[in-house]
Amino acid sequence: MSIETGVLLAWPHWEVIHWHLPQGRSSGYLPDSRDLWDVIWENRAKVWGFAHSHPGSGITGPSYEDLTTFAAVEAALGRRLYWPIITSDSEVFCKWKGPARLDYVTFRYDSLRKTNPAWLAELRRLSYDL
Amino acid sequence: MNMEAKVIVTYAGQTGDLPMPVDYDASDADIRRWVTESLVTGSVTGIGAVPDADLTDFIVDRSEANTERAYPLILCRPKTAFG
């Protein structure tokens, strides 16, 4: 049992800007939220990325819904972000590579696991400890 | 009677208004098309021309007039759903 959860992160040290736990979220979906966009826009000068959870374990990757949201948010902001996605025991980062609109690459970021930031543990707790 | 709405769009790190109001009940597709054309031609107040503007995954968010705002408002913003 799990429920998708998100967190908006700031640079340079991935400080938490906003926990995203909208009504209507489920094990496989975070619904569209104007509130989330408002928070992203209000914090556009410092936002570094948005992490969210996927159900299950093992290495995951972005869904088509994820990719189209990445592209739309970046088009509105006028700059690129990092998009971590986690499972119960793994995490990947997504970043636009181009040249096409939805050409995102997924990569492991082992130093994240070594530093084990507080937001990562909290995102797992909110997503999987139900 | 058709109501006219102000349209605000956020794109390329800027926020601006369409130069003319639109029918509040216009379809999402029409509004996205008008906003895209305005961005491409540089006619959105507050946003410079964006020749490759693409609003494919933008949401058309409508708010009726209220006690604080006498006119209906349409926001064109990115979707924020994740799967």
C-alpha cells in the first residue's frame, strides 16, 4: 500500500519549499493542482526541482503524464528543473536533454543516497508508511 | 448573454494579459490557440514574442466574477498532474 506524494525543493541544498499532499491523490496519481502551480510560481527564483513517489520498489522512470507535466512547467517558468522520482527503495533523477520537447534522461544519483537528506526520508514516510 | 473574460498566461518566466477579452465560454482549444498565436506574435502584454510557444499541456482555468473582481478571469497555466 502506498500513495503518491510530492515535495517542491529549493537550491542549493534541496531545502523543502512545500509538501504536496493534494486531495484526490492515489497510489498511482497526483491530480492537477492550481495550488501547486501557484507555489512553484511564487518560489520561481529558488525552485530547484519537484520530487514525487511512484508505487512499489526498484528503479522507476517517468510516465507520459510526468513528462508532459515536466515540459509544461518548464515552458511556463522559462527554465529547466530537476525531477527526482522515488520508489520505496530507489530513486532516479530526470532532466531534459533534448532536442525534442519530451526528451528527458533518467539517471541515478548515488551521492543523494549517501547524504540521505531529510526530505527523502520524509517523502518515503508519507508515501509508503501507511 | 456572453460574458467576456480577461485572459492571463504565464510563459517563459513571465506573466501577461491577452490584449482583448475573450468569450468566457469559449472552448479550451480555442483559448489555447488564441493565446499561442498571441505569444508567437508578441501581442501578450508583458511577455516578449515567443516564436516557438507551445501550450499543448497547459490548463485553461476559469474563475467567475466575484465581489473582489468584477470580471471573469481565465488563467492559462501549466498542468501539474503526475502519474
